[in-house]
Amino acid sequence: MSDLAQVSPRAFRWARRRASAAGFWRSLRRDKLALTSLVVLVLFVVLAVVAPWVSNRADFNVINTGDNPVWAKPSGQYLLGTDNYGRSVALQVLWGARVSLFVGVAATVLTIVLGTLVGISAGFFGGWIDAVLMRITDWFLVIPFLPFAIVLASVLGRSLWNIVFVIGITSWPSTARLVRSQVLSLRERLYVDRARALGGGRAHIIGRHILPNVTPLVLASTTLAVPISILTETTLAFLGLGDPTDVSWGGILDQARTAAAVTTNRWWYYLPPGVAIIMVVLAFTIFGRALEAILDPRLRDR
Amino acid sequence: MSEPVLSVTNVQVQFGGGSVRAVDTVSLEVGRGEVVALVGESGCGKTTLIRSIIGLEPLAAGSIAVEGRPVGRGRGLRALRRKVQMIFQDPTGALNPRHSIYEAVAEGLRIHKVKGHEPTLVAEALASAGLRPPERYLRRFPHELSGGQRQRVLIAAAMALGPTLLLADEPVASLDASIRGEILALMRSFVDTRGVSIVAVTHDLGLAWNIADRVAVMYLGRIVEVGPTEEVLRAPKHPYTQALLSVVPEIEGLEQQILTGETPDPSRMPSGCRFHPRCPLVASGEAERLGIVDRCRGVDLELEPEVGAHRVACHAVRA
């Protein structure tokens, strides 16, 4: 106990956090598939972040590409060839990653925050709070998603933030329901009774017992919401509802379709953004599942 | 007896919007350093009673006072809760699986902002509950411990707050027979060394015999007999207590009485003495011979009002 007496509570807490972080990394290293997914995700994020430093946004602006060859096949000069305006596809995909990832993450954050807030309030407090919140949730849940998103996107105007808003506002209800059902079961647990018997108030119980126990669920939901958000952004951009001043993967696919790249078999235009979407979506999903398994101590060491 | 640590006065707990009285007008006092066992069949309201003492079930009527101060609502409640701690039947369910043993014990210390060096307090609490050396347990998680060790963690967490009253809901029912004695001895040691009082709920009369100073027998939400352990278990007066004891193999000299039928549905409480539909005295005609059978069927009764050590709620005993 002598070595215990020398450390401060804060140092002790940090030591425990470091230990759990190390344990987390150890578990992750054993899961090769999750590690590969993480590498893929990091790669895409790095590419998206460094895009402005390694390339120039103006290089694939139509007014600057008049001298470029059109429909050039992939080569040393144009890694992924060029499109019908002579724009480099590689550059478009690179810059598209920025928009797709940003929308995916931002819309997910909005979804998760709204959904968790509503879900915990409804599940924990119950009664009329639950009834009111769940009717609102139902209302959003029964609205057909795509028509509503299209209407909202066209009413609000075609900007990046509006896309984020549209995705967030239409996808939080499922998270809310998921979280609520978990909270309903959690609040009846014996350890919640024990926390109350110890003298803990509502804030303590929500903060220490309810929230940490819905986190894995929320994380799993998050890692599924990111790819869904990316796909939704792709869908909306493909339908011509994206931000016209920005290039996103869905937008590239839309332009590839308009330029008849598919029927003329110019695969280098539609394949790269499609593969990028699939890779990011798949990596997020696999990594999310692995994360969930690691963060639940009962699933660990089995 | 000096000022009681706990006094429960005419407490009622209702479920189902008042249709079921799980605890119906119960009064009980517990002195300092006293161990009281609440015994009875399952469904008699003994767990509900101690849950109401710690505030997990709202009172429909009556009052509860700890060290003479009534337990109310709001701010005073938190300070009072530090005085009363509870351990549970199922130590696995009572520990959050995501919290390490350190966090489980520190939880109460943080809620009540106990002064002192937290890691030291936690380690001392674990050591006092027999988890030695404590450093070995701090970083572990509940699923890595045995049932007995988990119960020790709960006891450590409860005792870390220095309570004057420890409520125990079937503290050893879920444990191996070989561990039970150790846990009971541990609880008893806190009575001797720290003067804590214990109210232990159990259906095991042997447990009551081993650690309790007094025994209270509950039937359908009421205490039907209360008194010193020796007297109640050696010379039970209430026919229900007699029937309970007669089926304990270690106790000889009582004719075995198997109670027929289930405990009645508490939402349709029998009139009169609530035990009379199953009472062997009524069934055998003994009550009729004593001329009290009409009272058994029609007159509700509580514990004898006169203050004595050994009190019973039975028309036959009063006749």
C-alpha cells in the first residue's frame, strides 16, 4: 500500500487510463481485418487533409483545362485519366474525399448527438416526457426518407451544410429508438439500484452508468451512420442536389453518367469514385464492429 | 436500549397504484450494533421493506427515521444515505461490468465527496473486506472475480462510507455454501469492530440463527412475530413461525407441519388474520375449541401493542 500512498488520485486515474488504452491497442492489433480497415480510413483521411497542399483546386476547374486531352486513359501524367472536359479524375476523387468524409462525419455527429439526447431522456425519465419525445420520433421515422431529403435539400438550397442538416434531421430517430430501448433495460439493472442506494443522483446515474453503457451501441450506430451518411450524400449529389460548387464522389458519378462514361466504357471515370465509396463504407463498418467488440469487457478475452 | 439507529413506524409500500400492499403497516426498531434478521417466504415483502428503508421504494404511509432523524426527500436524503448502505443478493448484477473494482469502491466515496486520499481509502476498504493484497484487485473487472469476491467488493464499497446501518438482501443466497460462512463472519466482524447495525433479509433460518440478535418473521407484508433469536427460534409462538421451523431438519422437537397452499395473492388480502386460510390451528379445529375462530376470520391484528422483547400477532396466543 506504500506505493499507493505516494500517488495522487489524478495520477492514479491517468495510470489506469494509460493501461486501458494500452490494452485497447493490444486487442486491436490482434484483429487484422480491423487494423486493415483502420489503415484504409487513415489513408483516406490523410489524403483528404493534405489535398490542398499537394494539388491545386484550380487544376481541374473547367476554365483551366482547355488544353488538356479529353477522355485520356490512365497514364503517368494523368493517374486516372481525364473526363470529357479534360479534367484529371484522380484530382477530382482526391478532392471529393474531402466533401464525402466531411459530410459523412458531420451528419453522423448531428445524428448521434440528437438521437442519444432524445433516447436517454425518453428512456430514463419515462412518463409524459417519453410519450412526447417518442411521438416526435415516430413522426420523423414514418416520413419517407429520400423524398423528404430531396424536398428539404431543394427548399433549403444546395449547400454543403444543408446536406449535413438534411441527413442529420432524417436519420436521428432510429438512433433515438435504439438508445431508448437500451436505456429502458439499463435503468432496471441492479447496479443502477446500487448507485441510487449509494446516494447517487440522476446526473450521476446517467453519467456513470447509463451513458457509458449505451456508448458501444452508439459507437456501432455511429460507424454504421457514417457510411450511410456518405451514401446519402452520394445519392443526393447523384440526383443533382449536391453543392454545385464542390466536387464529391456522388457528384463525380453523376457527371460520369451525364457524360455517358458508362455506355462508352470509360471505366476510369466512374470506377474510382465508386471504389472509393465502397472502401470507405466497408472500412467504417468493419472497424466499428471491431471497436464494439473491444470496448465491451464481457466480449473481451473470449 | 439507547436511541435506535433505525426506527420504522407504520410503513406501507404499495404497488400497482395501491392495489397491492407489499408492506402493510410495519414497525421495527434496530439498536446500535444490533443484527436483525427478517425472515419469511418469498413474496412476503421483506426485500421491499429494506428497499423502502434506503429509498428505493416510495412509502405510501408511515415514516422512517435514521438515528432519530426522519428520512425525507431532497438534500438531507443524500447525507442520510451515507449512514445507511445496502448489499445485494446478486453481487454480479450489482456491479457495473464496465467498472473496475477500483471504480466500484470509489463510486460511493466520490458521490459523498469523502475527504482523503482516494486510492488509499479504496485499498483500505478492500483490505478490510478480506481482499488482500488490495493492489491485486484494483484494476480487475467484476467478471474476473468469483461470486464471493464480488460480494466482498460490495461490502467493501458499502463499509467505505462508514455507515451505521447495513442492509443486506439475502447476502449469501447466491453464493457457494463454502463461502457463506466467511461472508457472514465478515459482516459480523463489522458489527463487533465498528458497531454497525445490520438488517439482513433471508429465507434461511440457519443464517438468522448464526448472526442475528433478533428475528422478525414476516408474512404477507406484516411482521407476525419478533423477538430475540433464541426465543423465537427455540420457542416460536406464532403458528406460522412454528410451521417454518418445523421443516428445518436441524431443529428437533417440533412436529413437522407442511403448510398447504400458496401465499395468498396480496391484491386479495384475506380478512381477519391474514394467515388464517393456511393456519394449522384453524384447520385442525384448535381455534374453534379456543373459541377464537370468528376473530381469526374477521378481526385483523398487528403485533401486540405492549412493549416486550418477544411479540406476536396471533389471536390464539392472546386467548
